[in-house]
Amino acid sequence: MVSMRLYKRVRVSLVALLLSILVPINVAVAELRIEVTKGVDDAVRVAVVPFSHKNRGRLPLDITEVIDFDLTLSGRFETLPTSQMLSLPNDSTEVFSRDWRLVKVEYLVLGYLESRGDKVQLHFELYNVFKQSVEVKQVIEGSRDELRDMAHYVSDVVFEQLTGIQGAFSTQIMYVTASGDVNVQEYRLNIADADGQRVRTILASNEPILSASWAPDGKKVAYVSFERDRRPAIYIKNLVTGARQQITDYPGLNSAPAFSPDGKQLAMVLSKDGSPDIYVLDLASRKLRRITRHYGIDTEPAWTPDGKSIVFTSDRGGKPQIYSMPLVNLKIERLTFEGDYNAKASMLADGSGLIMVHRSEGVFHIAMLDLNRGRLRVLTETSLDESPSIAPNGSMLIYATQKRGEGILAAVSIDGGVKFDLPSSEGNVREPAWSPMKRKVFTPVEG
Amino acid sequence: MGITKIRNILAVSLTALLLVGCASDETVDETDMGPDSGSMTTGEENMAPAEETIVQPKKPMIDSSTNRITIFDLGDAETLTGVFYFDFDQAIVKRSGHVELDKHASALMSERTLRVRLEGHADERGTREYNLALGERRANAIRAYLVAQGVSRSQIEVISYGEEKPEVMGTGESNWARNRRVEFSYR
């Protein structure tokens, strides 16, 4: 990509890791790899010292490796390889600071595991080498098959302590893959951990799947599938129970479902009344309300964080641009004026900006529009970029792009400082949607 | 990707060879006029069904594997072009396709039980949902043309696949031009 003072390229295949954890039998899905293409210039030097297991027997997962990988892929940390560690302390009382000053490490992540029946206790500390002080010390408990969640939890705590930003390592990413040739394509709707691991397939079909989006509680997803008689329909899948419901079956488009922030309504695009318009369905009463009426294309509804307005794409002005509309009075206001193609907008959690697909000089990029200053900033350098989705911590966004003719996912920090790619070993990957919630939340059992 | 493409090309050429083989004693096909001509006849033969004598001669025939129709005019069989191409970001039916569309219209009007699905497509540029809308707009434009010729709306279903089902993989205008299309699928 571009020349940077710090140009890191990390390529870690975690097949061995994936095999070492308890993999459910039905999961034979290729994982996403992660390649950091740009890290911050002043990455913090951290050592994740191997966590020991105080009981007999090996645990099914190397927690240290997961934490190390999480911190590396965030682009904000440079981790010290185990081979360069002069000592391997498990808690702060065993630390000799000079061992770490010699290798210029600023922080240590220390810990050990203790099995207690079916449960595993994870003791960990974040240690500041220069101040010689403990910044965080926690104990969490989980089952043996939650070790990966526990590792992501540690990464989140470390990340937040050192950057002031909530970590997103415990979140998940949903995406669509397409493989095969033009005649026989296989589409899959997958969900993976934010580090590309633990991939599971929600739906596999020979007809297109698209527009997958999360309910705000992270327990349900909505998507469009063409599986029934090759016609589009909107479905909601409950990830906890596995139950699935067909929500729409109208003639024409059934497209772009988006849950309201309270999860009670679903915005969508239907063309049953002539042209594509935005509708809002109340999920409890099943009352459908049409909220745009225009002969042009209205699509890609997204809710504002307060749930009071919808932003959407419309070509009512001749070219696709972003508009907003409060649900109380449906007064439409145009938001974008720069460029002749702005689409698929979503709003930052604080309402200060829009993330969207923006075309300039014929090339599609992801851009951010500062709504207070009216300034548009292009965030990506790749081409054919689409489907941006913001991480729940608001600091990163993931999007779909192309590399060497293949659809891949890539991520960029909102400030543009960190970039990484997530190529899959199988097929084209597209339409990422970052989960709104953590997969598993732990409560520390003691200070 | 490269391998897939080569495999596709091979598959297409093999199919073409087979078809040429079958149709060798028939009249020569129309030449391939390319995607921009608004009319494509690649890989088609003038199929004269074996049971022609027992079927009513004027009735259009549907090929259930390709979902295309063959019409019969004064004893000559003609399989109609099932694909119509569009310009970038446009949903205007090209004049070059009118003659072929008129044949579809006549067939649909002569046989009111015929049903056709117009499948709209877009190239990969731009967002997926917007491209779904664009594909639908193209299919609607073809439907409007047919209805203007006298075809009943109830015979036509419009579906858009947006950029999800390209005719050819790959980027670049020559591929994109072939993906911006409406396909006729008879049933």
C-alpha cells in the first residue's frame, strides 16, 4: 500500500490454533486471516508473557497466543516474541524490570490459569514496566470452552486501559461469502469472532444472500435471501434458538432490513407500490408503514442512534445521495453534496458523522462526513469499497473491497491510522456487519 | 480466480462446440453482435423440436433448460435472444433491441398462458442495495416496453438480482457491460 514510517505486515495462519480448540463437528468453514497493512507510528510495546496452567494437563487453547494476536491486529501495539523474553513471570511479584527495559517493553500482560472442577479461573495483571506498578489486576472465571472468550476479555481490558477506547475483541463479524463460478455459486452467511476465528455458517444457499444486519441485542439477525423460488424475502433468524421467520414476501424488492436501536422495528425497502421506497415494520403488531413516496430509488435505510430519524440513499436528485428524515414529520433533508455517488450511510454513535460509500473520480471509497463541519474525508485507499460497518466502540470500521480480483474484508480506524485486511482462503467475502454486543461478558470475581 | 475464469471459458467453448455439432445441418446462426448491440445469440441453435409435427406449429416452445422460447414463423423456428444490455447507470431500452423485443411481445400476445420472468442485473460498481434497485428499474423498463406493445402485465414478473448474479466475473468495462442486463426467463 502506501509507504509509512511503520509498515507492519503480520500474516498469521491460525489453522493449528483452530484445530486445537474444541471445534463443533459441523464447522468446516475456512477462517479469515488477518493482515495488518498499517499500524500506528507510535505503537506501544507490550509483552504478553505465556500464562501457565497451575494444574496438571493442557488446556484446549493457548490463551496467550490469542491475546497477543488481538493486540497485534489492533495495530496499536507491538508485541514481543516469546523467544526474546529473558524471564517468564506469571504475576507482578516475579517481575524483574531490567529484563523488560533491556528489550524496550513498556507493559506486561501477566497471568496464570487454575482449573476448579469444570471451571477455569484466569488471573491476570497489566504491569507498567517504567512505573513498576500494577495498572489492572483481575480474576475471571469461565468454563473450559470459554477460554477464547476469556482471552478476548483480557485483550479488551488491556486495550481500554492503554488507549482509553473500549476494546472490540469480544465482538463478532457477520459476512457473506460467495464461491464457485458464475453458473453455480454457493452463498454463505457466516459469523466469526472479530479476530476471524470460530466461523459458523448461519445459512448456505445456491441463491444470493445479502443485507445481513444485527438486532441491537446481538441475538437476532435480519437478512435477504433469494432461496424461495429465486425471489427475495426478508428473514429474521434468532441466533440463540436457531428459529427463523420469514418477514416479507412482497412482489418486487424486499431489501435492506435494518433494526431500530430499540429492536422493535425493522426498516426495509419494498417496491410493491411501484418504485423502491422505505417502509418501517413494527415487529410486534406487524403494522407496515410506508415512509417515503417517490418515483426514484429510495434505499439503504439506517437509523440514527436516537431511533428518531432514518438516513437513506435516494436518486431523487438525479444521482444517489444521502438524505435524512425524522419519523415524526417525514421532512426530508439532503445531507451530502460532494461527489456524484454517496450511498449506504450509517451514523456514528454520537451522531457527529456519517460513514458512507463515496465515489470520487470514478473510484468507490469509504468516506466520513463530519456533520458539524460539513467536511468529507475519504478513509480508504482501495477501490470498489462498499458496505462499511462501524465497530461498537466507534473506533474502527470494517468494509468490503477487492484485492487481486477477490472480494475481501478490510478494516480501518476512524482516524485512518490503522488498517488491516481480512482475506479468506475461500471465495469472495463481502458485506461485513460488526456485531453491536460482546459475545460473552465476564464479571471479575475478585479485585 | 484465474483458474475459475479459464474453466468458465473452457466450459463455454465446449458447450459451443457441442451446440455447433448438433446444429451443423441447420441454417447458420446469426452472428454474435456482442453485448453493446443489445442482442446476443451466443451458443444458440435453431432448435426444431423432434415432435414438431404433433405440436401445433405456431405455438411458441419453451426450452426448459435455458428458459428461452422458440417461435415458429411460416415453418421457420427461431430461438429468441433472451438477454438485453444496458449502459452504465442507465435503464433505457436500447433501440437495437426493439426488433427482438417485438418478437417477444408477439409471442406473449399470441400465447396468453405464457409467463415470463424479467431478471434485472447490474454491474459490481456501487452498493449492493442500490444495484438491486437499478436492476429492477431495468427490468421495469423492458416490461413497460412489452406492455406498450400490448402484452398483459399479468404475464410478466420482474425480479432484480442487482450485482449478485453476474454473467461474467471480473472487473473492467468489457465485463461490466455484459453484467448490466435483463434476462428473459420463460416458464
